[in-house]
Amino acid sequence: MNGDVFVFCGATNNHGILNSIEKLSGAARNRVQLGNWNIINVKESVLIPRWNPAVCALNSHEIVVMGGLADIDDVVSCLGDVVLFNVKTG
């Protein structure tokens, strides 16, 4: 994605579940020139908090987030959804 790195979802140290997206701009550059990680907050109605999703670049500006595991009604459940993320529009 033009030298940027994205991290989707995951878990916190306290076992909280995340639906945020983190972006490191210019990761393909020299390590000394790396920027900061930026957090892109996403509404739960768009991306359910999850861990272990499958993520794949679809083209130069879209990333697909598929499935993963989520805590639904206090039960760990496998998700079967697909969410399209546009890196240009966030």
C-alpha cells in the first residue's frame, strides 16, 4: 500500500478486543525516517471488534478484512463477514 503498513484489530494486554486500524506511513523507507503509528478508529457497526482476521490487499487502495474471532454474547465465535477498507478515504 504505497510503503504503508496496516494492522487490523487484535487484543489488548488486558484481553480487550479491538476493531481499530493502525497505520505506519512510509514503512518501506529507512528505519530512521519512519513516522509514528496512527490509529484509525472504526465504528463497531462497520467493523466488529475481533482478533485473527484474514486481511488481504485487493488493489492499490482497498484492503479486505475477513472473519476472525469475536466475543459475541460472552461466547467466542467465528465471524464469516467481509469488510472492505479504503486506505484513501479511511
